[in-house]
Amino acid sequence: MEERGPMNDGIEIRESRREDLAALEVLHPAAFPDEDLLPLVRDLVGAGGDVLSLVAIADGELVGHVAFTRCGVAGRTERIDLLGPLAVAPARQRRGIGAALVGEGLRRLKDDGGSLVLVAGDPAYYARFGFVPEERVVPPYPLPEEWRGGWRSVGFGEIEPPLEGVLEVPPLWMRPALWAP
Ligand SMILES: CC(C)(COP(=O)(O)OP(=O)(O)OC[C@H]1O[C@@H](n2cnc3c(N)ncnc32)[C@H](O)[C@@H]1OP(=O)(O)O)[C@@H](O)C(=O)NCCC(=O)NCCS
């Protein structure tokens, strides 16, 4: 039986299903009008075990989505995940739904033996979850200058020796436009 996340002010967080795709195809363009994330989102929802894809449901409606993709660093066995994308329906933003999705994802990854979660995103937003600038693990494509402060990570404990090297991402993330839109 599918694990269900805690309720947060009437918000249910659960793993996405294929039937959610139609709603996700509306959500992402609404949250990111300037980016075409749908090919990535379709791949993430269909990816299976190496992707944790969570949706937020409020009043029976899909109002948020986050995905975490399992990645790696050469020569290391620790579990490393990449957060993204994260989207909340514009009419529902600033009510804690993004925070509930990220918090639930981090909790599940930690419980599942995760070591490090990386993100390329707004530094101020992700700092609130403990993400700090990441300098040792570098993205698979160079980020544009204005994004560099947004490359961050949060660890679930001390990693010795520290993880270092290029983040190895699965093919669905090997799209240069995702790293420099
Ligand atoms: C960013 C986003 C996911 C946040 O979700 P949310 O449910 O609105 O966020 P929360 O309610 O958990 O947190 C709200 C706080 O986040 C901050 N915040 C919200 N949107 C933000 C944004 N685009 N950039 C930076 N900070 C943001 C604000 O400080 C806000 O706090 P405040 O209302 O007290 O000022 C959502 O606004 C969204 O989908 N935006 C468009 C897509 C996007 O930019 N995604 C970023 C993923 S890398």
C-alpha cells in the first residue's frame, strides 16, 4: 500500500500516479510560464524507483508537485538526489504547500538512507530547509553565472570523505536547457 504523507492544513502529500499527468501538464506551465518542463515532468512521473515524485492535493485538486531524482558521484555509493522541479499552482502559492512538499520529500529520503540532496534554485527559498552552497559536487553542465549561488545541498549527516566531483544524472536530466534556460 502506498505510503501517505501527513496532512498539512487539509493538504495531502502523496506519490504521483500516471493519472496525475493531465493535472501536472496544467500545473507546470502555470507555475513556470517561461519554461517547457513538460518533457522532463513526463519522464519523471514515468521513471519508477529512482524518482520520488510527490504531489500535493487540496480540496481534491492537484496543487503542487516536487520530484527528487537519484543521481551519483563517480566512485561513491552514497545516495544522492537532485530536487526539481518544484511547482505550486499560482493561486495556492505562499501557503506552505511548497514547504510541505520539500519537507516531506527530505523526510522520506532521509528515512530511505539518503546522504545528500542537491538543488539549483532560489537560494533564499531553499536556505530555509537547510540547503547551503555546494562547491564540491558540481552540476553536469555549467550553470549560468546568475544561478551559481543557487546550486545548493543539504546533507543528512557527516559524509567522510566529502563527496566531490561531477553529479552523474540519469538521461532524463541530460538536457542542457534544463541547466541554462
Ligand atoms: C517557489 C514555490 C514552489 C514556492 O511554493 P509556495 O507554496 O508558494 O511556498 P511556501 O508557501 O512554502 O513558502 C512561501 C515563502 O516562499 C518564498 N517564496 C515564494 N515564492 C518564491 C519565489 N518564487 N522565489 C523566492 N521565494 C519565494 C516567500 O518568502 C514566501 O514567504 P512569504 O509569503 O512569507 O513571503 C512557488 O512559489 C512556485 O511554484 N513558484 C513558481 C515556480 C518556481 O519558481 N519554482 C522554483 C523551483 S526551483
